[in-house]
Amino acid sequence: MRPVPTVIAASGSAAFAETLRRPGSGFLVLRQTADPVELVSAATVLRPALVLVEVDCPEVAGVVGELSQSAALVLAVGSPAAATHRDAAQSWGLPLTDGSPPELARLLSSRPAAVGAAAPSARGRVVAVCGPAGSPGVSCVAGNLAAELPGESILVDADPGAAAQAFIFGARAEPAGLLAALARSRAGVIDRDSWLSCLTPVAGEVLLATGTADGAALAEFADGLAAVADASRRCAAATVLDCGSGDLPEWGARAVADAEAVVVVASPTALGIHRLSRWWSVHRPVLSGSVVLAWNRVGGSGSSALGPDPVARLREASALAGAGVGFAVLSEDDDAAAAMNRRPGPLVDVAPDCELRSGLRDLAARLL
């Protein structure tokens, strides 16, 4: 079972929050803050299933009403035996819990379904592709994965810094398909048909939601990305989400946390390992589902600094990421790069027999 996305309002190091952060707790802490503005923003943008407000965090009392209007289950956390904690929870109009995983799971399971809520019909999988700053070819990996997946797939260009999928596939960049879908989501009209109308056929059975160079506009509407992803699950067996490289914005972190699989692209160099270590420490809490660490351009000049057996060194670095994290090597391939520069399209069309395509094909098979 996937962990429950959770936002916590607490000051200092709350013991219950540390318990929820432990592996196997069943909960995924997306954000912990004592700032009321940041708390409301996190609950709005990250769309957690659960918001926990510590009773010893009185500064957030003024925003409890706003939190209660969200779709999340909002609970006060304290000691049920303490009268002051019971009084605080009662004044906020929130149920009081001790914050233990079993008690939270019980409250979540007993929560009544929303009136008129439809049964989930999501069938497909979302694969998020991301990586630390300086990662080579995140967009190239994302686009080619979409092309290698069997059957019809959807490619979403959600790179906030350098939307490149339209260029890679030779498609028109405007109108921005993703922005149009996000705007419809905000208006409450995103469904299977309206989502499909925002997509452009680009190669084989790949449908592309083009991105935008306007990062501010993307951030403004990105709170609808979860609804767009759900619509995409109903349209195709696989949706590949290009999240770009660098630190993930809040909405990007939420999208990665919601994905069924995550591919983290890293540079196979000493600097790349250093950047990955820092990025991993920041973003590890949102890397749920199946996670594969893909070292791209192995065999290039930069990887020679890793010693006589760079693959072994990269495997050691991957092991530090933790148990259950997959390992993939994508070779440096000048012929593949030249072919994609000569004409637009994925490797399956422009260089079907290249070494890089072989590695991407294996990665696609592993993800499904």
C-alpha cells in the first residue's frame, strides 16, 4: 500500500512526526512547518490526504478553518489524557489523536466517503522523471521512455525551467497543452475527453502535452496537476512526466510523490555523485513507489575520473540511496546524439539500433 501523503504543523522536533518519517510507518511527510502561511500553502499545493496540527503549535490556530475546507482529513495531535490538549482540539473543532500510526490509520479508514464521490477509475501508471541540477538528458530520457513503452503512452512536459519535449519531437510548442489542461482543471472541467483534446500526437503512439517557457504561469496553475494526472491514468497505460532537473518545486514534489514509479537521472561523474547526494537528502521523502536511479552517459570523459571500473563505483553510490532503489546504466552514445540532432523524433525512429536505445528499452521494461 502506498504511504499516506501528510503535512504536519509542529514546532521543533515533534516525536510523533519523527515516528511518521520512519520507513514502513505507512505515512509520507511532505512538509513540516509551524508557519501558518506556509502550512496553508502546503495543504493547497501538495494536496495531502492528512493534515496534522500539534496542539502545542498555537500560531496555526487562525488557519484551522482554512485547512478544514480542504479535502484532507485534519486532526489535532496531543495527549488525549491532557485536559488542555482536549480543550485546544475542541476549540479548533478538530478530533484529537495521539498521532501514532495505528490510530491515524484507524481514523483514516473510518472517515466517511464524500457524498457523491465516484469510485476511483485510475488504471494507468505515472512515471516521473527528474534529477539533480546538472543531470544530463532528463528530457531525453523522459521522451524516449514514453516512446519505448508498449501501446499508447502520454508524455507530459512539466519541466519548469526548460520545456524541451516539443523540440525533441518536432511538435509545435504552442498552444501549451499542459497549461490548457491545468486551466481546465482549475475550472473543474478536466476529464478524459478534455485532457485528450490538449494532447498532440508526435511519434508512434505517443501523445504529448507540450510544456511552457513561462515558469510563473506553470507554478500558478500547477495545483491542478494531480487531477490532470488522474485523467491521464484513465487514458493510457503509462504517462511519463518530465519534471526537469534541479530542486523540485512544491507542486513538482507532490507530482513525484503521487507517481507510481520515479526515474532519477544522474550524471556519472564525481561532481554528479556529489550533486545527487545533496538532492537525494532533500527529496528522498517524496520518492515513493518504484524508484530507479539511472546514470546517463556512462563511458564519457567525465566518468573516467571514477576509476578503472566506473560502473562498479556507480553501483556503490546507488547502494547508498537505500534498499529497493533500482540501478540502471545508460551509455554515452555519440551516434544517438547526432541522430537526434539531425532530425526530430525518439531513438526508436531516428537511431533504432543504437546502444543508448537498448538501455532505455530495458529501463522501460523494468518500469512496467
